Amino acid sequence: SSAAPLPSTNFGVFALGDRHYWPKPEDKKYFCKPGYDLDTKLESLGAKRLLPLGIGDDQDDDGFRTGLKAWEPELW
């Protein structure tokens, strides 16, 4: 509540996680939660999102790189 607005800030967030740690459906909300929280907070402070939140999951075949390969071209 005391944070200054960020209207001139552009951002992109790539969250890292491992869905193995949250196998129960009710715990799904914890997967990459810091990334989701940061993305939401920056937007609420008026910052401009450059691209949708990226997700890197260590359980993917190539680890987090699978999600990064899909997200990175959108960034550049």
C-alpha cells in the first residue's frame, strides 16, 4: 500500500517452479506462486506488462528451458 506507482515501468516475469512439489490439486495454487504474485503486483502498481507470465517447470523434458523457449521469442 505504500509502494509508489510505476506507470513508466515495463516488465516481463518468468516464474520458475517444479510441479512435483505440489502434486495435490488443492496445492496447485502454490506452483510458481511468487512469479504470479510479482506479475499481479507490478500490474496493480500501473506497470505495463510486455508479455504474458512465463512458466518454467523443472518437470518438463528440458526443465525450465521448455517454458523459456516458448516465452523468450515473445520477449525479443
